[in-house]
Amino acid sequence: MAALEALVHAAPGVTATEARRGLLARALAAARDLERLLSDPDLLSLRLEPVDLVATARALATDRVSVRGEGRLLVRADETRLRQALANLVANGLRHGTRVELAVEARHGSVVVEVTDDGPGFDVGADPFARGTSGVGSSGLGLWLARAIVEAHGGSLELVPGPSQGATLRLALPSASGEG
């Protein structure tokens, strides 16, 4: 991070274009955010309570994010951390596409959320959850962190194989309502 700070705040005589300086400033801001995130001692400490996953998903709806799901589908979770994981999945989809859909349903004793975007999809053989795999405007930790949060709740997060266009990530958590 010190190297980024030095580049962003270089002396006026240093030949860095304004565009490059702007990109470096954004990279520095992302690095600072990441440093704060990773130094959080409560990063994965959980305050478990019944959480309606349909309502949590609906809170993320916008003109570019649609949600399908009926009723109340409960999981025992830390709502703040779970919302963070879902927000990371949505942000990833919007970074690579124009629309994201969250489909929430009970399935075999679990509550499942499938997050589907209309972007280019993932490269064959790529591990979208690998730490440090980043794109433009990305720290490279969003999907990795989402998976860590979901797994800390006893759930799973996986890439669903599908057509070459778009991507679907499936989050599954144990149901707390006995449905599924």
C-alpha cells in the first residue's frame, strides 16, 4: 500500500498522467478498504438469529436487481454478514453484466438463493472464489469473502455450470423453518 500512496502523491515533477493518477487513487482507496476489512477482529464472528432470506434478498432489489421468492424462508444467520455476502454476489454480477436476479426457494432442508447475471460468465476451469482474482474496480475478495461468510454459517456457495453467457452462483444454507 505504501507504494500506491507514493505513486498517488508523487511530486509534481513526476510524469504520471491525470488518468493514471486517478486509477492509482482508486486502487489506493480499494486497498485501504481491504486493509480495514481484513483487520476487523469481528470479520467472521456471528450473531445468529432467525433471518428471512426472502426479505434479506428483497432489500437488495433495484431497477437492475430482481428478486423471486415467496413467503418467509428462515435460516439461522447473522443478518449483517449474510446481507454482506449477498451484496458481494450482486455487486459481482453487476460489475460484469447489466442485470442480476436472485431466486430464493426452499429445497431439500435448505434455503437456496441462486444469483444469476447476464454477463460473460466465468472462464472454463476458473475458480471464481480464488482469493485475489479481480477485475476492474474490484478488490478480488468479494466472492472469496462471500463464500467464507456462507461456510461460516454451515452453508455452501458454488458456481452452477450453465450456458456460456451469464453466470449463476448458488448459495445454500440449512433451513431454520423446517421447510424444504
